[in-house]
Amino acid sequence: MAQTVRAVKGTRVFWPRDSAVWTEVEAVCRRVFSAYGFGEIRTPVLEHTELFVRSVGENSDIVGKEMFSFNDRKGRALSLRPEGTAPVVRAFVDAGLANSALPARLYYLGPFFRYERPQKGRYRQFHQIGAEILGDPGPLVDAELIAMLMRFFGELGHRNLEVLINTVGDAASRENYRKALLKYLRPRTAELSEDSQRRLETNPLRILDSKAPGDTEILAAAPQLIDHLSDESRDHFDRVVAALDTLEIPAIRSPRLVRGLDYYTRTVFEIVSGDLGALDAIVGGGRYDDLMQELGGAALPSIGFAIGQDRLIETLPAEFAARIPEGPRRMVLAIGEAAAMPALKLAESIREAGSAVVLEGPRRGLRKSLKYAHRLGIAEVLMLGDDELATGIVTSRDLDSGEQKSLVIAELLASLEETQ
Ligand code: AMP
């Protein structure tokens, strides 16, 4: 026997039952995001590798070791997109939209790719729902974006959520802080975890994120970024916090929250779900006031977030299932070859009348067809045989009770149309 072809590691298939949940979540997303004036953008899955090197950062984990990168047939270095912000900004710059109506409010959803060790909730092809506000310095939109997220999560039925918020300051504040942090950490290098030792040279701010117990102890006494902020950055942060207060969104100031992507400036935030056990983030975001300029565009301050859709869905409350639309509850069944074409036509007429229906031809006999109907969760089977053809009626069988009754086809169609 020929060998089977397995799925690529870290990828998944979504069968109709799963897809129905994903589609419903996406419908809620589209509805909520539209209410805030966002429009959908669809960017390519493939980008030049350089885009992510210049934006996410050469020393970030993502670019350093997690990208699916390859040379195309002409030797161009390409990567499957590992995140969504850089492609959106690139597209915006490419299209020359700096003078369009600003701010631009864009959202996206789709697959992203990172070469990570597959584990619970982490995949190599995963999915993000993200939104960006391009060309607004905040701070009101910072809070508005978080409010939109909370509304979206609320509409999905998520309850156990916490907003963690911090500021990483502007580029100058961060540089000051980087120096102070290095001055403190360098003499303690030997006591740091291996990961943090590596980051000391490449991306010292990321050490603040470390969960290694030894690191946490050292970091407890480390200089704080908040003490190195410019007045402007501090004022921005205070105003974001005040705006969240106005909206009665409880946010926890988290001085050690720094995100793994280099382009963040000022506001950074995560929303974590207690339902995930380890209080894992389902969404991360922040300002990236310098990114567009770094990618050759105008100096337009911007902010965005990305939700991990896989995790979002894995943690949906059980009640959400009740909102998933069901498949057809009705079947048209042809009994005998002569009924095949009339059954095909009847099924189409039922759909024309606005109802969903599954058609079952005569090929495998009544018993097997009824068993199939049961497995599909069909409630009513409309049976069409020789007698019915002669009289313009169908026999309707209730699959639960087994009861049967005759229905005049014309009347059935009229009543279906009425219930629309
Ligand atoms: P990031 O783009 O790293 O800020 O991630 C944003 C969100 O995407 C995270 O909070 C995760 O929920 C989700 N995410 C990132 N990488 C993966 C992955 N490999 N598999 C599943 N979800 C992911």
C-alpha cells in the first residue's frame, strides 16, 4: 500500500464543525470592528524577508529563529508573514496613502507562520485577528482600541480577562533606560539565565520579560523604565490610563511588560485570560510611532494589536456553542429511479423558497438513506416515490417520532416561503 502523506508539523485542518465556530467568531469581530470605523485589509502571506528584519528586528526571537524563510527561483529572500503589523504598514507606504483620510483604521484576520516548538496552544501555522490605527498619536485612540477589544471579547462571552498595560517610552527614553539596565545587569551576568545572557548583548529590554526564577530575583532590584521616561512619554501614559478609567476598564500597570517586537514605542498592553491557566496572553499590542518612517514612509504615529485567534477560540466559554448555526434540518429523499429528477427539482425549489435542504438520491435504498439522515441530524425527511409523483404530494417523516404525513408540494413550498 502507498504511504500516506502527513500534515506538516504544527499545522491543523478545520473541519466544518470547527470552521463554524471560527466563522461565527469572525462575524462578531467584523461587526464590532466596523462599529468603530475599521475596514478590512488583506495583505499577502508572502513578503520580502527584509521587511521583518527591519521592523520586528534582527535580534527578536521571531526573526532570529522562527521565520519560514526561503529563496524563490530568482534568489529573492522571502518569508511567510510571522505577524501582521509590518505588512499592513508596508502596504500603506507602498500605496502612498500618507495623504489619505487619516487616521486609517484597518483590521485583518488570517494565517501567520512561526517555526515554534508545537505545544498546547502554539502552532506553526496560527491565526491572528489584528487592527491598526495609522496616523494618530493618541492617547485617546490607545484607550479606544483597548475598549474595542474588551467589547469584542465581551460579545464572545469571555469574562475572566485582565488588561495589563505599560509604556516602553519613546526611542530616546528607551535608549537611556537601556544604558541604565545594562549598567545594572552587566556585573550580574553570570547569575542570569542562558537566554538572558544572550539577550544582554542583543535585546536587553527583553530580559524584563524573563520568567526564570533567578532572573526574577535579580530584576526585582533593577532600575525601572518608568523612572527613565521623558515628560512627554510619561504624560502620554498617564492620559491613556485616565482614558481607560473614564471607560471603566480596569487596567493593571505592569512595569515589566515589554513586548517581543522591536518596533513598539510608548503604550504596550496585553489582555490575559484567567481561563488559560497560566494567565497567558490572548492579545498583545502597542504603539509603533517610528515604524512607518523606518520603513521608508511618512512619520505617522500608529498603534495596533494582534489577537491569537487559536487561543481565543480554545478559551471560548461553553455557551458560545449554542450560537453556532446548525446545518439543514430537512432532507429530500428520492425513492426509486423515477423520482430522482423530480427530487433534484424539489430540493432546488425548497432552496429557492429560502430553506436549507440536503438531497439524497435513490442509489442506496430507504434504510441506509434514513440512517445517513440520522447521522446528519436531520429532523424531517421528505420522501418522493412513485405514488407521490403521480399525486403532487410528498410523504414527510419525522425522524424522532417516526410519524409520517402527506404534504401537498405546492402548499409546502408556499408555507416555507411564508416562514422566511
Ligand atoms: P505576537 O505577535 O507575538 O505579539 O503575538 C500575539 C498573539 O498571537 C499572542 O498573544 C498569541 O496568543 C498568538 N500567537 C503568537 N504565536 C503563536 C503561535 N505560534 N501559535 C498560536 N498563537 C500564537
